[in-house]
Amino acid sequence: MHIVDEVSDFGATWFGIGCGEPLLRKDIFEIISHAKDLGLKVSLITNGYFVEGEKFDNLVKNEVRTSISLDGSEPINDMLRGKGAYRRALSAIKKLSDSGILDCLVLTLTNINYKDVDHLLDLAEEYGARWVVIHGVIPVGKAKKNIHLSPTPEQYEWTWNHLYDLTTEYKGQSGYQRVLPVVRPRG
């Protein structure tokens, strides 16, 4: 709650919640309510696994702009996150989109999925996500043990060139802002 207060005192208009799986916190909606009471808009990044039932209802009720972390098409995502993870994430994307609170799709770029970024762009367009955010492996939590998944410099270069080519191809077309990603190279 203290962090929410500090963010508000700083003059921010948004409070973003991410890292790990925030919907596992028992007090997540107390934190969200506190932020809303202070006049902050709230965004949250989740893997989509818990976007159901009362948690989903609370996201909608509190108008939490919700982003889904997904690592590519079903075979690639499930290889990285476990069998069935893709279907759970896609179900969450559909529900959030239908409720008007889907924000972004977030992809952690790896040496396995770097050529699969188009899948997220297609999903973003289909379900009306505002952005696709792409970032490298951040070596915290489980990723500390999986740093070997970081793309090589050549794989990063291929990805950034591919995204640049898409930007050039779609520039000026209706909806192009929604389809093209925000790129955050890290790692």
C-alpha cells in the first residue's frame, strides 16, 4: 500500500502491476482498490491462468487494463510454459477483449520463439490489443535458471529487422498502430 501511495504522491496517473503472477496475491484486489481510491488507473500483466471466476469479475469491475504474457504459438508457448498454458492464455485474451479491458500482449523473446513474433501480432489484431510488447529474457525468478534461452545477437538482429520490415510494410494502413509492437530490448 505504501508503494501505491508513493506512486500517487509522485503524480503518476497509472499504477502497473507485474512480475511473477500478480493474481496469486491474496491481497491483489485490496491493492487495486487502494490505487483506484487514490484516482490511479491500474494495469496488470498476467499469464492468464487465473483470469476466471471472481478474479476475472474483479478485473472487469475495477477496469484493470490487463495484459497477457504469451511466448508464441501453442506448440512454442506450451514448450516454454507447460502443456495447456497457451489455451488458458488464449481463453483469457478472448474474455478480456470481450470485456474491453485487454491491454497488451507481452512476449519474452527467446532463441526458441524469435521467429514466432508474428503470431502475437496476429492475435493482437484479432482481439484488439493496443500493443505487443517484446523484451528479452530478464534474469530474475525462474529466468535466472534459463538464461541459456536468451537470443543470440544474430537472432535479436533478425527479429528487429523483421519488425522494421513490418513497420515499413504496414505504415499508413488502417490499424497499423495496433498491430505493430513496442520493442524493449533487454537481457
